[in-house]
Amino acid sequence: MSYYCRTVKFTFISEFAKKSFISQLNSSVNAIDFERGLIQRIFFDTSENQIVQIFVWPDKSSADKRMKEIGDDLLQNLRESNVKIERFEGIISEFSINPKHLSNKVN
């Protein structure tokens, strides 16, 4: 089985702008994306005003469909707000999770 990954790096004009974006995105996107087939979502900070998002989808068509629903308009609005956006995507050639690490975690 192959998966599709879309990675987006955002550089905001301030830490406040970044935190506002994250807050808005988390409240509106998580549940809907998972209902639409999203497998995994990872966010990480690279600086006080920059974040990278990684989305893993079952296939490119699922990723593209969701991007048309919300992503294209969101990215355009962010660009108009002087947010620098860099997007990378493609089929995942390897996807592994250490099972020992997962079994040692307590929920």
C-alpha cells in the first residue's frame, strides 16, 4: 500500500500570527480531516514564527479533494496576509513506526 504525503512550511510575520493560525486550524480541521481519510497529521515548530505541517493521506486523490474543500482558499488567504508558504508532496516510499516505542506509551 502506498500513502501520499503533503508537507507545508509556513513562515509568519510574528509568533502571535503563528499561534493564531494553529489555534484556528486545530479547532476546525482535525475532526473533518480524519473523517475525510487523513491518516496522520504532524506539526512542528522550526522557529518562533515558523511551523511545518505534515499530512499523510491514503492517496493523492484524497489529499487533493480535501485541499480543494479548504486548503486552496486557506493558502490564498494566508499569502495575502504575507505568510510565506512552501509546499512539498509526493508518494511515501517508506512509512515505519517503531512498535516497541508505541507499546511503552501509556495513554
